[in-house]
Amino acid sequence: MAEYLIFFNQQWVGDHPEEWFRGRGPLAMAVVKDMQEAGVLVFAGGLEEDVTEAFAADATSGTLVITDGRHGESAEYMGGMTIVDVADEADARMWAGRIAEACGWPQEVRRFKPRRISRD
């Protein structure tokens, strides 16, 4: 089994009427339910869109500094993510495709490096 992160940047969503978004919710929740039933779901969720509520922790100077706001200025920011634990890349591609179709916007997929410690 391998874990994959399936995610999107908020900027990939595009502008749509409120009715369009309301119609996507049940589709996305159906895919999450299917992932739960298949036993591959680790986590799924959308992030708060107000990035002004974000905060950052940085210890690169040797001293921990926690600041309000995002760590760096960027036009893109993560909007939501799903983590699946699947048999192979083909399964990760299938779930990413189902999420992309349900949500109506692109998804990027990246495999997690193998863990050196067990999550049990």
C-alpha cells in the first residue's frame, strides 16, 4: 500500500455561481463515502478560504518564531486535500479522477515517501 496526497490550489477552482458550488458538494461527499467504504480514505477536507486567519511557525533562524498570516507571499494557496492509502498508482489516479470530476476542478497528486516509522 502507498499513501498519496490529492490536492488543489484554491485558484484552480474558478468563478462559478453559488448554485454550481451547492451542486458539487453532494458529488464530492459521495466520492468520500466511496473511499471510506473501499477502506482507502485516510483524510479528506477543505481548508478555510480566509488566508488572513493563517499563521506560520518558522525555526530556520535557530529560534522559533510564530507569526500571524501566511509564511510567504504567493498567489496560490491550498484549498483542500485528500489522503488515500491505496494498492498502487493506478488506484491513486482513479480516485484523483473521481475527485476532479465531482469537484469540477483539477487535482494534483503526489505520493508520500515511505515511512520509516509505523503509524500504529
